[in-house]
Amino acid sequence: MLDLYIGSKIKTLRLQKKISQSQLCDNFMNRIVLSRIENNKALPSLEQLIHISERLEVPLSYFISDVKYDKLIEYADNSSSIIGDLFNSQNYYEIVKLIEYNHDEFLKIQDFNKYYYAGASFFNIGLYNDALKYLKRYVNLFLKSKEDIQKLNIDNFCQALNILFKIMLKNHNYEKGICYLELAKKYLCEFDSLNHSICFIIHNNLAYLYLNTNQFQKVINLLESFINTHDNFIYVRAMPHIYMSLNIACYNVGDYDKSIKYIEKAILLFKFFDDEYDVGRCHLNYINSLRYSGNFDKAFEVVNRCKDEYKKYNKLYLSFFIQEMILYFNIGNYEKVMEISSNIEVNQLSEMSKHNYEFMMGHIKYLHNDFNGAYGLFKKCEKYFSAQYYYRDLSLLYDDLYNMTKDISYKAKQNEIMNKNGRKNIVMVQQ
């Protein structure tokens, strides 16, 4: 039992006496070291134990009687945990130097988490191949370990998998990234650790990958199940991001009432955290949800208000003009679209806004028989729309290109994506 371990005894007695870690350390020892001792990840030295017993006003024998040292060794990573202390102090370069110049010394360190510290340190300084090597080694070590050791190190295990996901994301390997995050979710559920902050992060990132692979119902099932089984949100800062993911998933499956409900929750939470920029980003999604639901009057109202409120964030500010163009585009008021476009400096737009601008202007030029202008604009945004799975927009784009050029390959491309489950963007009705 954990109450037989020295660290657990120290922590229990300290809490009973209402003494903080800083008070117990009292300039004699490092609080990070004490934290590791209390979590049974390190053994105190004799001098440290004497100091602790004096501060807690108990004899030394209180801590060492009935302790099962054979089991404690399994939990104790290392009596000094040099690499752990360096990592907790964010001295990533020192860890990398230790590994590269004193590798034999690194291998001798008796710390269960040393490969995690190594991999995370390489990641934090941008050396991703080395990060992969050490993090995979740590994951394999964890999976081969006994259950009690796994329970103690579940957070670091999930952090390691989350970093591996980030590396896969950089390589656009979404399938492998999903595997890492689903493994983390599996162990968090097994060890009943769903209220750990890393659990919120894992669910949020897994939803992000599902969104990017058009698995919208999976996003809804994952996140609604998660929030419906949590009545105590420890990591509340993750919640607005979770609501944003639900918003996007819901409007892509056509559940516009839910999409509006979730984005309104996200807006309220970002406002609570005084995160003005992300409140603005949420309003872009809010406008989309209103548009898809057919509530154009409300959408125009939100656009006009946001154009006044977000002038200091240039790219975000310009995005609301693009949203206004999209609204008019979908109700067929191309004259108004052209009027707004004349006041936009295209080179200042975000990548998404720029390509949306090119698409709308391309279609209007096509309607005005400016085929050369339309062709050039369509070719600029075609690749981006394809990468983002904007199949409704692409369908209209290919239809216009076919009608302009009579090139049958465009008709073939249109037929190929006709029944694919893509993401909604500008065009509201499948062409």
C-alpha cells in the first residue's frame, strides 16, 4: 500500500499539519526534490529525512518503520534525479548536452522517466528525429512495465504520446497521430485518470485530427461523451477549444442548432479568460453556423459588429470582410461582393481568406465571361481547396473550369468528388 512508502508518509503528515511544501523545505532543500520524494519517485537522503522529521515534529523512526524497501525501489526513479530536476527547471539544452557528451552517464541514471525527459527536451529545441527515438523508447518501456508503475507515470506517458502526435502532425501523418492519441485515451480510461489536465488535451487534439480527416461524427461522439461524464472540469481552459471542435463537427453534419449552441459556449469561456483574439476567431465560426442555418440577417449583424470590434487584429479583421463577401456570394449579390473586394488588400489576407477570395472572384469573373481571369484565380486556390477537402467549392470550381475550357478532365474531377464527405466552406449546396 502507498501509505507504507516514505514519500507518502511525508506528504500525508505534512497535509495533516497544514504545512506547505515551501515551508517544509525551508531553504534546506529544493521543492522540486520534495515533490519527487512525496510522489515516491525519489528517496530522501539521511540529511533530508532528518530535516523533514524535525520540521514535522516526529521521530525519524516514524518514516522508516514498516516500509517495504523492496517495493519502494520499483517506484523510486533515482535518489538525486538530476535529469528530472533539469527537466522541471526547463533546462532542455542541459539535458541534450548531458546525452550527447556524457551518454554513458545518461544511461546509468536510474530514472524511469529519463527517456521521456530526453525526448521532450529534444522536441522543445526542435530536434524532432532525436525526440522520436527517445519518446518511442519511453512508450515501449511504459507498455512493458507493471501496472503500479504505469499508474504512477500515466501523465508523462500521455505527454510523450501527445508530443509524438505533434511530430506526426508536422509530417501530415494524421493516421499515426490518431493512433498515439487513442493509445493515450485508452490508458487514461483504464486508470480512471479522466480528470487529469492531460486528458483534456488528448481529447482536444484527437478531435482536431478527426476534424482534419473528416470524421465529424467521431468528434461529436468523443467530445460529447467526454463533457457529459465530467461534472468537475479541472482543466477548464481546454473547454472553449473543445466547444469549437464540436461546433465545426456539428455544422459539417448539418446539426446547426447544436453548432450554434457550442460556439456560443466557446465565446463565453474565451471572454471569461479575456482572450479577445480567440473570441474573434469564434465569431468567424459563429457566422458560418448562422449562414448554414439560413439565418443571414443575424450573420450580417454579427459581421458588422465584429468589423468594428477587431480592427487592431489585421488578419482577423480582414477575415470578417471575407465572411461578408461569402454571405453576399451565397445570396447571389455579386455586385456587393465586388464592392467589398475593391477595399481588400489581398496580400494582407490569411492563407484561407486569400484562397476564399480567389475562389469567389474567379466564379464572378467566369459569370462575366472573363475566362482568362477566372482560370488564373481558380488554379491558385484549387490545390488548397483539395488539401482542405472543400469538395462543394471544388465541385463548382471544376464545373466552371469545364464550361470554360471543355477539358473533360475537369468533369472527371467533379464526378470523383461528387459523393465524397468533405468539409463545408463557402458553397452551401452541393453542385
